[in-house]
Amino acid sequence: MAYTTIDNPNEHFQINLWTGNSSTPRTISNGEFKPDFLWMFHRSNVGSCPGAIFNSTVVPGADASAHGGNANGKYTGLMSYWDGALGGMDFYRYGYLSGLTSTGFTCTAGTDASVPMYRNNQNGYTYVAWQWKANGGTTTAFSENGNHPGGLRQTNTAAGFSLITYTGTGANANCQFAHGLPSTPEMVIFKRMDAANYWATYHKAIGDDNKLALQITDGLDADGAFMNSTIPDSTNITVGGTSVHTNADNGKYICFAWSPIKGYSKFGKYVGNANADGAFVYTGFKPAWVMVKGITSNGYHWRIHDNKRDPHNEVQERLSANSSDAAYSGTSGNDYMDFLSNGFKLRSTRSDANVANITYIYMAFAENPFVTSTGVPTTAR
């Protein structure tokens, strides 16, 4: 049996770093594919750098009103971080991203001086963009059928990733849509585009009656309504009609769903030990990107690390999906870890990634499989 079906993860997942130069527009290329799901952070500006999320189904420049927005501008993207001060319309009405290309995206120095967080090419500032490939913006339509929502789906079956937009029905039972993935999804993130509701998040480790929220540090929330107390199966994702986070009547939603691919992606959990000789987490590949979240207590951030910001061990620079803090790589309380040839190992005694007896979930994508489909092993960093 092959060790992996993806010998070159770069064909499905990419990371770009750049320093702003104030040119508009500026093209950033990943050299491989059109980024169907693009997650971008301003690394160097404290208080003005929430994560901005874009997709190729609802392309930058589309009419915001078609996706629940008002008439104040065009759709650009969503923010992963929301602190309560921003109204729903502010999630997607400023010109943060000027377009997607066949191998990347174009960004802008920004024109709204009151909204610095939306600029992504300010002179001297640093940025990162994480990019996933779905189907290049080519979608398959599915129709509303009784209680079941209708919408658009694009899927990369090789990499186990689906990007789905849909309109809620508000029905209280038997509300589902096909995810198109090669196996049961183990990580699903929902976001309502026409209101400031939670980034309702499912992970295989949390069961069917809990949810997490990507934009806050809370642990498990006993809210079975958002998926109608039904975990995804090999065909469908279920949503709950009593939850505004996933299925309000006529609500406009986007859903990101991943199933695991051997040697490329992994979704799991571990328990912290508060020791510099922390847990080793086996993934079956050398990680390019890892996000971890403590779930058995409140107060733990969604910490994100990658191999471009830290090309050598220890992996130190952190960003948080739930925070507008700038990237941090100091020495106190950091989330240090090592990226190894077949997983990652925690190296911090006090951090959001390795507190004693706290259960953490993780989501990881590969730089290289541990062993290729032809039996060639990868090397450690």
C-alpha cells in the first residue's frame, strides 16, 4: 500500500511571506495554483491585524448584497477575528484583496486610512498568506430540497478539501448537504456571511453535541444545535435549523471541510504535560502548518505555526485565529514546538500548546510526506 497519494503537498497547500512596498496592485505568486481558500495575516501591526479570509467561489469584487451584505461596497472577504466592535457588514465591504490569479493573488496598499487592518501591502510591514486549493473556482450547484439547503460546492478530492456556500432553510430537522469529500470530514468550519455570528467549528475530537468558535478562546460549548447533534458522515454534513450559526432561514453561509489524506493532512488531539520535553504528535509527514487549540478549559488561543515564518526548529512565531495581536516570537510563554520528519513535538513549559492535563486539538498540513509513494523517506529539519 502506498505511503501517500500526494508526493508534492505544494500542489495543494502553499504559504507566502512578503514585506509591503506600497505598490497597488501588487501580485503575490505561490507558483502553483489559484488559492480557493486564502487566509491572510498582517504580522507586524499590533491591534490592526486580524486574519482575513477569502475564497474563489465568492470572488473579490462580487456584489456584497448577493451574499447578505449592504450596498456600501463589494464583497472581498471575511475576518477570522471579531472583537464585537465591528458590525456584520464590516466583515466584507473593504478592498483588502484586489483579486485572485491563476498562481496567487493581488493585494493593495489600502486607501481607507481609518481601517489599516484591511491593507496588505503597507510599506515595510510584513504579511503571511496560507492558501488551499479546491477546484480553481469551478463549482457544482446543489438545489434546495425540502429542509436541505441549496448552494455551490467546489472540491479537491485528492487533497480532501471542500469549499461550500449555501443558503439556510431554518428547518429544525434533517437538514444536510453533500460535502463531496473522499471520506468523512474531520474538521468543518462554518461562517454566516450576512451577520456577525460565530465561526462555528467542528473537529472529530469534540463529539456531536459540542462546538468550538474560531474567533474566541472559549473551550467546548455544549451546542448540539449547530449540527443537529449529528456528526458528518461519508456523504453529508448536517446543519441545525435552530442555530443561527449554520442554518438560519435565508442566511448566507460558507463552509470549509477537510477529510484526512495520508501523508498530507491530519486532524487529531493530544494532552499537554507542561514540560519542555512535551508530547510528540505523529502526523505521518513533516508539517508545513499546524494549528492547535486547548478545548477542555477556556482561555486557550487558536495558535498557528508554519515552516516559512520559522524555517528551522524551534518553531516560535505564533499568530492566533482569534486575536488581532501581531506575530510574536519572544521568550516568555511562547508556543514552541519542533517540526519533525513525521510529526511535531512540543518544546514549551508554559504555553497555549502544552498546559498540563489540557486536551488540545490540532489541524496540520504537510511540507513533505514521511515516505513518498515510491518509498523515498523525507529528512528532518
